[in-house]
Amino acid sequence: TVVGSLLFFSLVVLPILLKFIGKASPIATIRAMGPALITAFSTSSSSASIPVTMECAEKRAGVSNRICSLVIPLGISINMSGSALFECVGAMFVAQAYGVDMGIISQFAIVIVALLTSMGVAGIPAGSLVALVIILQSAGLPVEGIGLFIAVERILDMCRTTVNIFSDSCCAILVAKTEGETGILDKSLLPEEIGRAHV
């Protein structure tokens, strides 16, 4: 469920925002941000990916340093969409596994708490587990339920960190587009040529 939701968010929701709000190519964005996405996937750390993400956004996607230096570090701290999604699904999974009936109000409360706690999650491997403990406690669910999926948590962490970084990159491109910057993700250029053109 987590992987499917992350795929839907990164391959449907974010491309729609890029295409219709930013007038930018989602494929070109993925190609330009490739090294940052690979770094995020392999390290499971948003914080460790900051230098590569900023370099890709500036040199490969053509976003100015003025935008990158504000949007990307800020996004690493508060734009944890993949982590928030994981926390919601994780809490609902624990409730289902323990046979706890969650009404619509309780589910909505979990979503709100997950959104709020994801903003303070450290950009380190398994940082979302700490926030998930808070969510489980606030919902009256057994914290030991985390043990049910701890074995696959590393794989999920790699996936959600990649989505977090891609989301931050999309935000930087959208902000740059709304600020009127030109030459962003020029379709006639390969990512390497984009990097040389905007150095």
C-alpha cells in the first residue's frame, strides 16, 4: 500500500502539478534530478541528499541559486510528503492488525497528526519511526505494533525518501516558474547540456 501510494503520488500527482501549473516536463524533471533521486534512494537520508539535490536543481534543471538555497533546504525540513503517507498507512496497518475499529474521525485525526509530525521528522534513515510512535500513542494504538513491519521498513524508507526529494525538486521548479525564470528544463537540451548552459 505504501509503495503503491508513493508511486501514485510521484508518477501522477506531482507530474500533473508540473505539467499544468509549472508548464514543465515531468520526464525532463526526472532526468535532471536523477543523481539526487539515486542518492536519496541509496542513503535513505534527505539531509545527506541536500548537496546533490541542490546541484541537480541548479546545474541540470536550471533553477537559480536564489530559489534553490531557500526552497530545497526548507523542503527537506517540512515537505515530507512520503513520510506523512507512510505514517498514515503504518498507523492504519497497526490498527487493523490489532483489530481496533477506527472511525472516520479517528482516521482523520491520524492524517492530521501525521502531517504535523512529518514536518519535524529528522532527515535521517528511519526518522519516520519516531513520528509513528507519537501517532500510535496519540491514537491509543499499541506502539509495539511497529514490530510487525520493521523488517521491511528500510525498503519503505528508501522509497519514501526518494519521493520526498522528488517532491522538493518539483517545488523548486514550480517556484522558479512562478517567479518567471527562463531556461528551466529546456526540452531541447539533455540534462548534461542543461548543466553546462546554466553554469
